[in-house]
Amino acid sequence: MTELGLSGRRSCRIVGLSRLVQQYRPTPKYDDAMVERLKELASENRHYGYLRLHAVLRREGQVVNRERTYRLYTDGPPGADKEATQAAAPGSVRAAGA
């Protein structure tokens, strides 16, 4: 914008972009404590799905969106290998045939 001598308002208008989109700065989400607690609960209760784990987290006072709980439950930490983060239950097919 400044290299061409255009104002921010004018350059956004030429491109057809909202100024709010151009000025947006995302806020970081700190999910480390929740991911750790979710892993603890999942290892203690292997038969619990994400919905039941979500209910347990809510009872403990960690109010979070159900979809976010699902994302944290299925993805794990960003950049982590999914197979490495999911431990096989003892006696399962994956543990025996791995």
C-alpha cells in the first residue's frame, strides 16, 4: 500500500476487500491445559466419547464449545502425528497386530 502511495482505504476499495479483514489480527487460543485434562480423562475412561468427555469438562468448570472439544479430542495438538498421539487400548486389535 505505502509502496504505491495509496492509502489503506483506497487500496482495499480497489481490491474489493473490507478494511476490517485487512486489519484483522487473530487472538491465540491457549488450549494446553484443556488438552492435557482431555488426555487424562480419555486414558482413565477409554469408552468415553467426546460428548461424555465434554460433559465431564463442563462439570469441572471448563466451559467450552462442543465442536471445539471434538476438534481437540480428534486432532490433538497441532502438527502432532495422529497415530503417535492415540494409544491403543490393551487387548485391542491395533495393540495386538501393530
